[in-house]
Amino acid sequence: MPQEALGHVQVALAQTGHWLRNLGRVPDGFQAPPVAREPYLETMASGFGELRAVRHSARLSRTPVAWTFPSMPPGSSLPQWRGDRA
């Protein structure tokens, strides 16, 4: 798909929340059985120890989505752009 066909989207958090609330509720939704969370979680090493988080929602066959750098405590790296290798 050409880059031009992808376009650009801007959304407002408040408007998205309003839209979601207007979708309504599922009857007896709180009585629904719990959802298995394991398929949606991933575990990785970070500067804080083992980190367990929700996987990225995108699933692309040619360009797998991944977090390049883990969460790190402030001050763990020099204040420079990743491309600046002095």
C-alpha cells in the first residue's frame, strides 16, 4: 500500500471517551466470564527488573512490532539522541 494511501489521523482523548460511552453497555456485562489475559501479556527485562505488560495491539506480518528499548530508571543513559554516538 502506498504511503499516501495511509493518510494521517488525529483523535482527541476526550472525544474518543465520549464515543466509547455512547456505544452503550452489554446487558449483564458484569456477569460475563473472566477473559484469559495471558495471550495478551508479555514479559521482558527492564531497568526496573522483570516487566510484565500488555502486548502491542498491532500485529504485522512483515514488520513485527516490538519495543526497541525497555523501560529504564531516569538517569540510566546519557542525555543524547540515539543517533549521536560520540
